[in-house]
Amino acid sequence: MMRDFSEVFSELMNLKGRASLSLLLGSLTVMTGVGLIAASGYLISWAALRPPILDLILVLVAVRFFGISRAAFRYAERLFSHDLTFRILKNLRVHFYEKLEPLLPGKAIQYRSADLLSRFSDDVDQLQEFYLKTIAPVLTALFFIVLTAIIISWYSQILGLTVFTLMVLNAFLMPVFIRYKAGKSARDISVAHSGLSQYMNDHVRGATDLLFSGYHREWVRIGEDKIEELAAIQLKRAGAFGMDTGLFTFLSNASLPISFILLLPLVLDGAISGLVMTAIVLGIFSVFEAMEPVGSALQHYIESKEAAGRIKEVTSSPDKVLKESGGDSFKPQKFSVVFDNVSFGYGSNPVIKELNLQIHSGEHALLMGPSGCGKSTIAHLLVKWFEPWKGEVRIGSLNTKNFRGSDVRKYITVVGQHTRLFNTSLRNNLKIADPDASDADLVGALNRVGFSKTLKKLPEGLNTQVGELGLRLSGGERQRVALARALLKDAPIWILDEPLSNLDREMADEIMQTLQELIEKKTVLHITHQNRRHFAVDKVYSMKEGAVCEELAQLI
Amino acid sequence: MRSVHPEKAEQAQQRLFQDALSERGVIAGIAIAAILTGVAILVQMYSLSVLIDAAFLKEWSADAYYPFFFLLLGAVFIRAALAWLDKWLGLKLAIGKKSEYRRRLLHKIHDLGPVRLKKEMTGELIGVQLNGVEKLDDFFSQYVPAAIRMMTIPLIIFGAAMWFDWPTGLVFMITGPLIPIFMYLIGTKAGDKIREQWSSFRRLNAHFLDTIQGMDTLKLFGREKNASRSINNVSRMFRVTTMRVLKVAFLSGMVLELSASVSTAVVAVEIGVRLIEGMIGFQMGLFMLLLAPEFYLPFRNFGSAHHAGMEGAEAGTRLFDLLDEKTDQNSKEADENFEIPPPPFNIGLIGLRFNYPNSANEVLKGVNLTLRPGEVHTLTGASGEGKTTILNLIGKLLRAEHGDIIVNGTSLIELNIEKWRGQISFLPQFPHFITGNIADNIRLGNHQATDSEIIDAADGALAHEFITKLPDGYNTILGEGGLNLSGGERQRIALARVFLKKSPILLLDEPASFLNEELELLLLKSIKKLSENRIVLLSSHQPRTILASDRLSILSNGKISESGSPDELFPDFWTEIDTRKVK
């Protein structure tokens, strides 16, 4: 069952020194806690016999030591274990990035799942806690169960065995039992959850369809019923969780009367002193502190297992993953683009069928068609996210199949509908296109694409943080950044994939004007579903469902 | 995920807490359970101290132990039962609250209407509904009960200590209140520091996701190999900066632990000294010592539930943002109670102006248009000119700021929104299918429709033929995880709803955009047949649709630039393409 975590373990083994230290600190925290209570009990029991105060000095020191050191150990343990967790996270991220990198973006496009990658990232985050929340609590609990049993058995074997049983029950058997009890309702909950999620999806995305259906009142009532249904199942499970807490409280507190009753005959016989009894009864009670985190360790284990499974699903795909082959360097003499009888699809159905398309070097072509007819697929094939099933994609006279995707992409610039800005400075976002560019080059490029006015307004100029968590640029500004990147890359072939569709009319006109100047001498494929706002082009292709591609007359 | 402003998070936390307190019954239950727990602890520790004292220092007969032993056992049972009850009540509170928020979200989403929703990013909305609300669980089930326990149990223990042995009570009194004060001081100081670094935290931590999501961009610029190193560096930076903050943040936890354990040690020493002096009996001394950890436990539990409180606040902020969103468009308007005049309708758009919020430029700058029954009227113009906006305005999905829409002499504003929508069939550009089969989805046009009516409607929309060819026919499941239909097939199934509803007004947004030439012409014939006595308004920029309509209006620069029959207008652009087609 640990095979799912082999990658986590191998990252953990690289850090085993730190892991051992953090385990040691964790154990010391528990030990000093137990020591404080036991020593305090011992102290006051002894004091009750009214010895000279000097006899008590050692116990007094012990009480004081435990009182202060416990918090210090706890603090150190928390720091070390968190530091370790972040180190594990770093290694996991690098490891999984390297596994994922060759598969993207093909995989994400193919699955059309917007959250594939954010789930992947969440899953990697989940695994970072595998040590902190699963391994460490279980090891610590095991250690203390064995240690306590051994020490207690020194005084009373029956009590040793009883305490051992109580603790194993508390830490391991009871969580499993509760899981088992809650298991059925957990499945029901996940069914109800996904039902509600489906409903919400319909409720949000189908809002228009539903409003005009005359059915929406009933529809909302259905949603309320689904919410109630989920709540009813959750309430059922709440009983099991309550029982969990109740049983934990019972088992740990029951150790008090049980250890008392088992030690009583020994005290009455004079086999052990009352001092020892007080210390043991109080000490056992506080060892249960180490059992508490194990209950949630099981839950974390299950979640981590699921996360590891999903990660594996993404990274070890049996899909036709694009193999990067061909060592020849790709140096086309001309920059014509030819699709020769190309067929391709993401699943088993073809999206484009026997498609032919030809753009001469320096020619501007327009490709029109409704959304979803496969226009963007043409762009995906040209930049080699995918290989065609059949037919050839040629640049110059070279079949791109025989070359590395990264080499082919050097000759192509894509300006798309959404421009991705990374969560970093504007400078870094531009330097992606040309790492060697100086600030003057960057500003020059921004000026040429009409960004200079915005640049002046930015609080920190090129250092301004942009992207999701930084400053939000408007759609038009983002497209200008995209154009500046394209300008810095200066590739001979440009794909314009709906670069204007997210902009309002005035902005689209401005961006179009800028673009028009930039692409003058390039080979251009402009993909759009719009009718009027496009460039002066040399030829027009029209696509319909089924990927029929017909060439229309020259415009203008 | 966007980051949440700390001040807003604090407000959200207060609001959540108030919402929790409004559940009087459950809160009272939790409070009573906490008070009884306090009493059970007193009985438990008192009887234990009597038992140990007897075994240690007294010569009791075996019978004498029984009452106190069973008292101890009973207290343990009751304490466990109360812990069970407390947990269950906390979960019940959380489940009730989650349901309530879900219901409110459901209605809110309905009230906001489709046009507003589109702007709110549908994915995030569904995320708030499911994950966001679920994240509130710990707030209600852990944080709130922990707060209640912290306010009751220590007080009871403190009271008992003052009653039985006031010097120990004094130690509790001095150290007890120190804990929350320390926590507050250090918590806010750590909080300030965390707040200071919050944005850089988020950025560093989001870097991995940012990188894999932007892989296409990285690869297009040939930077995918550098990214591995940058993940390594950024993750290290993330660790270093986070640890710097945690060093301070964990101090609050340490102070809590320290005062708990030092106070226990102080109580032990203080009692030890008084025992030697003979100022206190052993049983009483042990009782006090046993109470000490129990006195601090609720504080420590609250400290560890604090995290749940913070997370809840963050989830709550997003939730309240959405719930507080104003619903200006579709709210029940006081003046819309007019009955709908009987059809057939004549609709006039007069000087209609509209601009979307947060957009500098007006989309519609004074649109005048007359819609008469019996003719197929097509709106055309480039994307972004406002064709869909006009359809939304007529469907009352949006309201114009200036100008008016007149229906048989009455202003549209005054007409009851639900009844008005009952007169309209609306085909969105990208129709949605609810989870269910094809028949269910067509039945959205008329919930009472019989099977044969559904087949007739599908036939009218040119969908019947391909549906019957599907392996499951009309029972084919659509929606998430269902059959993947092509764009044209989807369009025709959605159109079947229109044919089923047979309402007096049809608003069809690009009804044939996915269809090939042959189907497009057939569909237009079918729509033409339906248009008798009905208002039919299409938006389209397809030449064949345009040429086949009875009346054509061209939108350009926010106004209707030309209107008339296609024969009169001959929109040169499209006819040129159509006639000069080469093959």
C-alpha cells in the first residue's frame, strides 16, 4: 500500500537527518509533558510526607525544568517539522514538474478540463503534509505506546498490558472503526456532493435556458432539496464523528480509574509506594496526548493516497504522448505553411478531416468558422502540441514531424485570445520572449505596441508585478504586452488566434491597427469567427463543422 | 484563487460568528454541555484525589473505595458523553449553516441572472458554492465551540479553586487571563507580520501552478527547461520567507504552552511547599494539581482551533462578497405589476442606449427598431456591436439606462418579468444542457409536453432524424459526462425547445452558426413557417441567413445604420463573398 507514496518516500529519505531530528523533538515534547505531570504528582505526594525541604530539591528542579522545556521543545519541533515540510514540497514540485513538463499543454487541451492543473497542484500540496500529518504522528504514537507499556510493566504487567491495549485501541483501532462506520455515509456524501455540483453547474451555466423555460421555480426547489439531502447525510455522519470524540475522551479518561484500581492492591501490599502510584496514574493520563493526532492521520492518509493516485493518473499517461524525436536542426528556407491532407482528433473522433491549406511565405490568410469547428486545432498542430493522425504539416518544405517541437516553435509566434501573464514583474513577463533583452529593448518594444501611456502610469514601471496576484491589466493592455512579446521574439510566422475577441470595439480597432504594422512582412494565419474585423488578407478559408475547409475569393 | 484582504477577512469572521450565535438552540446546547463538562471534571478529579489519598495515606477497608471509584467512573462516562454531544452539536451547527449559505447562494445566483453571472466567472461560482462553503465547516464545528468552551470551563474550575483552596485559585487568576492577552498581543504582532508578507507569500506559493498553467506560453517561447530551476529557487524562497514569519507566528503557541506548563509547575511547587508546612491536606493538594492542566486545556484547544477560524474567515470573505452583490436587474421591481397585453405583440425599441458596467464605451448609442409579428427579422453587424445585448434587453436580462422598449403601448419596464419571459423563447449562442436526457432537455421548452409533441418540436428543429440515429435516441444522456454532441447537433436540440414552447416571441442568437449550408436553409424555412403571428428576431452574420430573412437591420457603431429587406439593402460585403465563391 506504500507503493503509492514511493516518490514521497524517496524525497523524504533525502532528508532523513532532518526528519529524525523533528521526530526526536516531537518525542521530547511529549516526554516533558508527561514528565511535568508525573513529577508534579510525585512532588506533592512526597511533600505530603513532610520531609525536609532539601530532599525535594531534585524533584523541584525536575518540575521546573519540565515546565519550561516542554514549551521550548514544542516550539522547536513545530519549526523543524514545518521547515522539513517545505523542503519536501520543494523537492516534490521539482520532481513532478519534470514529469509533467513533456505532457503539457497537450494533456490539458485534450482533457478540456479547466481544473486539471489546479487539482494537480493541490494534490502535490497535499503530499507535502504526508510526513507531518501521517508519518510523524503514527511513529510518535507507536513509540510512546511501546515505551509506556515497557515502563509500566516494570511495576505491574497487568497494568502494562491494559495500558497497551487502551492506547492501541485509542490510537489505531478506534479511528479505523469510525472510518468503517462512517464509510458508507462518506460515499453517500461524495455522491450527494457531485450531484449538487452538477446541479450548480447547470444552475449557473444554464441560467438563460432555465429562466425562459417556465420551469425555474421548480428548478430552484429541486436545488433546495439537493442541499437538504446533502445536509441529512452529513448529519448522519456527524453521529459517527461525535462518537469518535466521545470514545477518545472515554478511553483516555478511563485510564485514570483503571490504572488506579490495578495499582491499588500493589500499594496496599506495599509492593509500590504511594508516590509511584500518583506519578504513574497521572503520567499515563498525559501520554494519551500523543495518541490524539493519530485519529486524523488516517484521514490524511486516505486523502494523500487519493492525491497520489490522481497525480499518477496525470503523469503516467498511456496516451499518445508526443515523443520529441529528431535531432536534426530545423532550418526552413522559406516560411510557407502547408497542411496536406491532415486529419486529427483529441479523442477517437476526428476534429479535422483531410484538411488542406496553403499559405505562401509572406502571405496573410484568414481562417473563419464558428467556435468549436476545429480552427484552433490547426494552430495546435502547427506549433506541435500534437502530431496529426494522417497527412503532413510542412513549414517551408520541411515536414515538422521530423523535428523537435521546441525547434519548430522558434519560428512561430502566437497571439491568442487570452494572454497569459505570469505572477511576476512586467520585465520578467517580457523577457520570456528574449532573456537577453535590455530594459531599453523592452521599453522600445512596449512603445512600438502603444503601451507607453500605460507604462508611465504603472507605479513601478517595468518592476510592477502583474498577473493574477499582481496588478490587473485590462484586456487591451494584456494584448499589447502579448504584441510586445511577439515583437521581441520576432518570428517569421504568426498565428493570430482571435486576438481581438475579448476587446470592446474601440480597443479592438486600436490593437488591430498596431498589429497591422507589425505583421507586414510575416507569414500570417489569422483565425477568427468574426466577420468584419480582420486584416487585409490574401486569402480566406472558411471552416464548418466536419472541418470542411473551402477557400473563398480574395477580398479587397 | 484571489487573495483576501486581511481587514475584510476579519469582518467576515465577525459576521460568521454572529451568524453562529443566531442559532440560539444549538449554541445554548453547546454552552450547557460545556458547563456540565466543567462540573464533571470537578467530580472526576475530586474523587480521584480522594481515592489516591486513601490508598496512599489512609487505611480504608475495601468497601470504602467503592462509592468514590464509581463516582470517578461515572464522571468519566458523563464527560465522554458530553464530549460526544458537544462534537455532534458543533457539526450540527456547521451543517445547518452550510445549508443556509448554500440556499442563499442558490437564490442569489438566480437573482443575479445570466448576464451578470458570465462576468463572475462561472467556475469560481461553483467553487464558492461547494468548496468555499465546505471550508466553513471547521469554523462552525471547531472554532465556535472551542470559543464557548474557553469562556465557560476555566471559569468553573477557577470558581472551584477559589472555593476549596484560594491560593491555587489566585495562581489561576493571575495566569489564566494572561493567556488570552499574550495570545492577542503576539497574535496581532505575528498577524501584522504575516499581513505584511501575505502578497509575496501568495505569489511564491502560486508560482508552481502559475508555471504549469502557463506551460504553453513557456514552450512557445522555448523557456520550459528554465522553469524547473525557477521552481526550485522560488520554492526555496517560499520556505525561507515563510519560516521567518512562522518563527514569530509560532511564538503565540509557545507562550500559550509555556504559561500552561509553567503555571502547572507553579501550582505543584506552591502546593508542595504548603504541604510541607502542613497548611493544606494531601487530598486537597492533589485535587488542585489535577485541576491545573484542565484549567488550561480549553485555552490550548482554542489556540489550535484558531487556524480553522482564519480559514473560515477567508472562505467567508468570498462567500459574503458574492451574497452582498447587488441584484439590480432582476429583483422584484415595484412597478412591474402590469399584466402582459394579449398577443400578437408589436415591439418598438426607442432610442435605446446601454453600456456595460466597468466599460468606458457605450455599446448601444440610441437604437431604434420596430418588430412586427409574421416576419423574420435579422440583426447583423460585427461581433461586439451589441446584437446579443439587444436580445438580452428585450428578454429583460438587462435593463437599458436610457431609451425604452414599448410592447403594445406599454413600457417593458412595467411588465411582470416572469410573465414576460413566459412569452419568449430564447436561444442563447451557446445553449446549455442540464444533466438529463435529450427529451428532458427539450422539455425545458414546455414542462407538460407529451412525447409526440417533443418529437414534433425536434422535427421542426431538424433534430429528430439524428436523434433517432443515436443508440439511445431521446434517452441519450446529455450534460457533464454525457454524450459529446457536435455544435450543430447541440444547436438543433436547443432549437427544439423553441419549437416546443411556441411562444409569441422568438429571440434566436446565431441559430444556424454551426450548420452547413443545406441545414441552414432548411432550418430557416422551418423558422419562417413558425413565424406566422409571431415576432422572430435573429442575430446572425451568415450570408444565407441574412438573405433569407424578411427584414434586415444592420448594427454599426451602436446604432441601426440601415434597415430594410435584404433585396433593398444588398449588404455588399456578404453578397460579394457569396457570389464570388471559388472552388
